[in-house]
Amino acid sequence: MTTSTSSLDLHESFKAYDVRGIVGETITADSVRAVGAAFVDVLGLAGETVLVGGDMRPSSPAFMAAFAEGATRRGADVVDLGLISTDMLYYAAGVKQAAGVVFTASHNPAEYNGMKMAKAGAVPVSSDTGLYEIRDAAQALLDDGEIPAAEAVGTVTQQDILPAYAEYLRSLVDLSGVRPLTVVVDAGNGMAGKTTPAVLGDAALDALPLRIEPLYFELDGTFPNHPANPLEPENLRDLQAAVVEHGADIGLAFDGDADRCFVVDEKGAPVSPSAITALVARREIARAKAEGEETPVIIHNLITSRAVPELVAADGGRAVVTRVGHSFIKSVMAEESAVFGGEHSAHYYFRDFFNADTGMLAAMHVLAALGEQDQPLSELAEEYEPYVASGEINSQVADKDAAVAAVVAQFAPTVGAGAGEGQAVHEDFAGVDTTVTRMDGTTVAAQDGTWWFNLRPSNTEPFLRYNGEARTAATMEAIRDAVLAIVRAER
């Protein structure tokens, strides 16, 4: 017996870290069925358990069924987890020691869907760890037009893991003793509308001293209220207004698959992901030290504020910088046995969560830090935001290398293509001693620690991405404007 498939070029939907495409065009039930079969074949999962779940997008149920069909046909036993957030897959893959997939396109618009895959133990499947091999094997099945049946075809069973997931998170952060807090949560019609009542409310466990004010908890993958992408400031406006309206202590915004969490204070002002990284790092360092760990390791990417490594060092930890991207972070987390890791994009990784990222656990740490003392969040966060950041600014540049070289020529003219030290000649910064490093783009920093900036070329778009920060707003703006003027002169 064979299963018919149709031809499609999977290169269009397979990215470096996941699969993402337009439903019916670059990702179809036929292609997903082939990927399910290839997932089992490439990872050697015949006779093993494969976890399958999906988010609230209209196409997710059909894709889950198609993946399960391909996986069972090649001999795996599928456990259908139903509606899940991405970090629920990581939890299940960790506790069950089973590989799996979640169907989601994260913050992308409704016409998209995709797959995030994990090996047993929540080890990520990326371009470096088998994703492209799965793509090529699935492509061969599509081109052949059939999926041969294994000698022993697998079965499909259902399991609801939400209560166990909620209980596990509560075992990591105890919120039962915090002062009463009013918390506005914007789920953006995404999966946090399902996970928040279970973890922070009383839908699955005993009530906590939290009054949850829900915003857009209805699961709707067409995103009728706003895109489920809190990284864009306009998508935080409803949350900011609701926090002020309810006199809330804090606001939380999750993306569509609820693996990222953004925070606003009681005034409705955003708290930077770098500040959240520093705050959680402090808590995790203290906990690890209390358990006898001499120098706990914290991972952060190179775009994160310099406040993070400074605080980590001051608290007796060791900070390790890595490239941007979750597969890099997770790999270094494992290599270093790091207790925690954070990114500027609001991905937060925990050793106690299988080195995987979870927005909900990060939110719980922030609620604990806020609820264990009497200061409002705006005052608590000040300690973790000593610098003024530019945010990410994109410039469309035809020759990215030439633009970067022109900037280095002004800020460190004696430094070539590698790393080194120089002295700025730019008219506004002449004589400033600088260093240049070449991890994930080019970072130029003042040796006295007053400012730094990074220029990082996009791998998929004609953009050069600028991030920078300084001790003062005036310096941040002066550096930003000077660098962007040079970059944009190269168009």
C-alpha cells in the first residue's frame, strides 16, 4: 500500500531553525505527510514514540493528522497532544524523552503555518542537527509520489499534558507566597489564552494570589485583534492601555505560540528583554549558588545589553556570549551546563526546562521578583536598565560589506577584516579608543564602556541591522545617527 503525494519544492519552507510557509502554497498536507515519514526515517524513530501537537491556526489540525499519518506509516507510535504552545512540546519532549513536532508559525500572519521540531530531551532540530536531512528525505518521498509502509505500522493515541505542564512550571517557581498582584495578559488570540489560565489561574491547579485580567484569550488563528507579535510596539498598545485602566501591577504579552513573553510595567512602559534577562539571571544565580554551584553560567546573545554580563559578574556568575539564534543558545547552554540564557528578542532558556525556551517560566520569575518585595515594577526594573538602547534599526544596503567597512574606517581605521583595537577618526568621536569584534556581524565598542554598536547583515533580506546602546540618551542618539549616516551613504 502507498500514500499518494504531490510535488513541491521544500527548500521554500525549510529555514535554518524550523519550517515555515504559506498554507496551500509552500506548505501542504501532502508535504507535511512526507515530512512526518522523513522525520521518523532520518531520526531512526521506527518503533519509538513521536509527539505531535499544534497551535490554534485553522490549518494545524489537518497538518497534525497528515504528519501523524506519515510518521505512523514509517513505524512510529504517535502521541497526539492536541492544542499546545511550543514550550509545551519542549516540556513533553523533555519529560517523555521523545522526539516531536509542534505546528505553528509563531508570530507570522494567519496564512502561514510551519513546524518546530525537537529530538528526545527537547534537543532542537535545526539545519545543523538534521533539519535539512529531513527536508531532503521528504523531498525524495514527494518526488517518488509514495510513502512505503513499514513492516509494523504505528498507532495514534491522545494525551492532554496541560495540567502536568502547569504543575511542572509551578514546581520551578513558587508564586503561592507573593503579595496580591493584578496581571493583565494579552494572549493575542494565541496559545497563551489556553496556557495562562492553567499556569497562573485556577483552571488546572489551586488559585494563586494573582488577579488575571485577560485580553484576547479566545483561540483564533486569524488574529482578529492584532498580530501576535509583541516585538512590534504597536501590538503592545492594547496591553499598555489595559494595564493603566485596571491599575494593574504588570502586563504580559505573548506571541502566537507563547514561547516568547514581553513585559510592561504598571505605567504601561515596556521593560526591555535585556532587563528581564538580567532580573531572571540574578534569581537563577542565587538559586544555583544556594544549591552549591560555585560559579553559575548565564548565556546571552551579543545584542543583549552590557548590563547583563556586568550584573552576572557582580553576582558571582560567569557570562558567556553567543550568536543570535535559539539553536546557538541551546547548544551553548548544553555545553556550558548554563543555568539560564536570554536573548534581546524575549526568548528565555532554562536548564531546568531542558535548556529550552519558555515565555511562561520567564513571566513567573518576573512575577515572583515583583511579588516578593514592595516596589512597583517601574522602580524594580531601573536597576536592570542602566543603558539607553537604540533598538534594532534596518537599513537596505546593496553592498553590506562595503557599508560595514566604511563604518569601521571611521571608528577604528587601523582594524582590518578581523578583530582588534583602534581609535575613532569620525569628527564627532575623534580620539576615542575602540575595540572591534567579529562575532555575528561587527561590534564596535568604546573601551571606556560608554557605548557600543553592532552591525549584522540579514541572511535572508537586503538589510543591515543596527543595534546599539550607551550610558546616556544623547550619546546613544549621536552614535546611532553617525553610524546610520555612513551606512545609508553606501546605498
